[in-house]
Amino acid sequence: MKWDPITVIALVVGVVAVSSSGALIAYAAAPALAIAFWRNALATGVLAPVAVARGEIRGSQWRSALAGLALAAHFGTWVPSVKLTNIATATALVCTQPIWAGLISAARGARIGRWVWAGMLLAVVGAVIATGGHLRSGGGREALGDALALAGAIAGAVYTILGERVRQRMTTTAYTTVCYGVCAVTLLAVCLIGGVQMSGYTAGAWLAIIGLTVGPQLLGHSMFNYALHKVSATMLSVIVLVEVPGAIFLGWVWLGQTVSVTAMAGIALLLAGVAIVVLNPGERICLHPLPASDL
């Protein structure tokens, strides 16, 4: 496959943008659920006028709304996980979304081939190795963060499956506007019920939230959308996995977070397993993360 320079640049920009998510979340001195709300609310504010002006939002949107609820569960677990465990583990675990999508599809009657099962097993072994240190050291906080990251991956898989059919009938702008809007309203309700502080942050925290909105939420996946004209969804799903070493690098350079050799080996196995699942040919199941979601 021969890619033109613009497509390559778009992919590089997209990967760098989504790789910054974990570091920005960890850096922002604000409650995790509030961060999740604001990034979706601000993104909705940017997208909604465009979708309305184009007349793209019409008809029943209940499926998009359901996808928005799943997206709220994704962000409501993934963002707090970065605050509790290290960026490397949280990012790697949330990238298991294609595996959970495969398991959900299998539960719905889809045939899962041997290579997919092998990839899933390899990813599980890698996840156990990567997170085992947290359990052995008695790190209840980090273990909770790991569990939330996995929950975020499962919710992301549900979001992907719910949105698969909707995306065939709606534009990306219309779909993401509804999803982000429902997600933001849901997270706002959770924050208000839980008494989460919604304002009064430092300038640095607001800059990080804006960075999350402009970078991973809008710019990163917009670049992936553009690249889909030249790159297959399968190839893009594998390229997105580069987010993990990117997130590890930013966490180390910016925040001084280090990862043990054992954890790095586990993360490598986990990513290899996910890549096997995604690249396996002939499986008629939804394995590709939608561009509206942040892994």
C-alpha cells in the first residue's frame, strides 16, 4: 500500500494527539469526572453548530443516544483510571477494546476463529504480567485504576458496537455531536449527584482540559477520519496501538513516570495480542474503534 505524504502526516498528527491524552489527564489538577464532562461538553459546543447548520441532525436519534451513554461509561471509567494507576498501564488496558468487542460478538453468536482466541489469550497473559506488580505490592489504588481502565475498554467496545450501524446512516459530525452531547449530560448528572467540583481550577488545569478537547477529542480522531480514505480500518486500528508507547514516552518525559521492565514486557504481549485479533482476516465482527472515542 502506497500512502501519500498528507496521509502519513495526518496519521502522525493523529497518533501524537491521542497519545497526549493520558499525560494531560494526569497533569490536570481537576477531578477526573469533571475532566471527562468538560472535554465532551466543549467538543459538543464545537461540533453542534456545524451539524445543525448542515441540517445533519434529524429523525430518531435513540441509537446514537444509547451510544452516548456507553461513551459516558467509557470516559467515566477511563479518565479516573489514569489518575489512579500509571499512564502506561491504563492506556494499554483501555486499548483492549477490540478484544472485548470480539467477546461481545461471540456472545451474540458470531464465529470466533482460532487466531482470534490465541490473540485474546496472549493479551490476557500480557495484562496479568503488566498489572501483577500492582497486586503483589498491595497497591489498592493502582489495582482499582487497572480495573477501571478495563471497564473503560469494555464500555468502549459497547459504544463501538452500538454505533456501527448508526454510522452507516449518519455523518460523523452528526453522530459525534449526539454522542458527545448525551455523554456530557450524563457525566454532568453524575458530577452533580456526587458533588464533584466543576469549576475553580487553576489556569494550568483549564489549559489541559482544552488541550484534551482540541487534541485527542477533536484533532486526533479527525485526522484518523481523514486517513480512512486511504488506509483500511484494520490497518488504522493497529496504527492506533502506537498510542501506547507514545503515552509511555510522554508520561516519562513530562511527568517522570517510569515503567518496570516486567510491566513493559507485559504491555508488549498485550499489544501483540490485540494486533493479532485486529489483523485476523475473515472475522465478521466489529473490532475497530470508532473515531469518535478516545482510547
